[in-house]
Amino acid sequence: MAAGALVLGIVALVFSLIPFLNWIAIPLAIVGIILGALGGKQLQQQGKPGGMATAGLVLSIIALVFAIIFTIACGACAACAAAPLWW
């Protein structure tokens, strides 16, 4: 689960920075957060280090924040571009 969280965090972070495709990062980041939390808990119970799960969790959270901010920004920019000019 930790490796899956890390991979999803990286992929979500990449997609969150691509304009007009950043909405794809939102579900990827949410699944990455869930896998990172579950994987970290599972590794902690086994007494193993959970650095990979923590890295995946952090990357997924950062990707989710970026994706939400950039999706709102792209929506606002598109709304302004579509607005008629009143001179």
C-alpha cells in the first residue's frame, strides 16, 4: 500500500501542474491519501519503517491542494475570458 501511495502521489502531483488536466489529479490524490494512511498504519503495527507511506501521503496532500487551487484558478480565468467586454 505504501508503494501505491507513493506512485499515486507522484502521478497526482504531475497531473496537478498540467493546465486543464489538473482535475484528474483530485481522485488520484484522494486514493493516494487513503493508501498512505492505511499503509502507514499497517507498517507501524508491523514495526517496520513507514517512510514510503509518509512520503506518499505528503505528496498526495500537496497534489490535492495544488489541483484544487489550479482548478479554481483555471475556472476563474475561463469565466473572465468568456465574459463580454463592457467598454
